[in-house]
Amino acid sequence: MEVELNNNEKTAILKYASFFVMDEVTKSDLSNRRKKWIRFKPHALSEVIGELSYHFNRCKRGELFYFLDELICNLENCQTIFK
């Protein structure tokens, strides 16, 4: 499945959930600043959402709180569409 992400969102996934990005294609897509549509395997997307949720639940800064919330909602919406 492909998910549209901006550079800030890609950076956040690499920072907070890189452990769950095992697929080399996904890693390459996330690292490419010019790439807009990121390819994920369905199970990997669920794991990334879970890890981002972990950080969201422990977030103390307002700006990061809202950013992660929006990113998680976007990923969950994409996941729902592809089910």
C-alpha cells in the first residue's frame, strides 16, 4: 500500500518507529526527501502506528502531541482504506 507523507512525517517515522520499518523499499522511500508516496506492507504500517502511539501517549510537548496525533490519524485512515 502507498501512503502520502510529507518530509516532516517521514522524518518522524524514521525517528520514532524506524525499528518497525524492516522493508528496504519502505526505508528507501522514507529516506528519499523527494518521494511523496511511501510504500508500506500492511503489517508494517500497523506496527509503525503502534510505535507512534506509544510516543504520542508519553508526549509532554503540545506541538509534538498534535503532530503525532495527526500523523497517526492519517496512517490509520490509509490502513482502513486498504483493508
